[in-house]
Amino acid sequence: MHEGGQGVPQDTVQAHMWFSLAMAYGSALAGAFRDELAKQMTPAQIAEAHKRVREWKPQTHEQRPSP
């Protein structure tokens, strides 16, 4: 979604973060997408994506906004 701007503004840094998290949770395909996306990014953007991965914490059900 973030990579192509489908339903949300295009954000390569956010997309890289989500692909990295998916890869960390076992998605081999996410790693390939992340590596391809990184070719279009600056070193500063990649560093920001890595920072967001380190800072990311899953939300519990109670923390999620209600529809």
C-alpha cells in the first residue's frame, strides 16, 4: 500500500519499514520487495526506515482505534 500509494499517500520509507518487519516475521518475499524498493531510496531514507523498525511496537487490541 505505502509503496504504490494505494489508499494511502506513497511513502517509500514507511513501505521499507513494513517490508522489513514482515521479513523479520518470516516473509522471504518481503525481503525481495524491500531490497528492490531500497534501490530507489537515498541512504538517509533507508536509515529512517531502519530507525522506524527499531522503534516499532505492536499495538494490543485495546490500543487500536475503533472503527
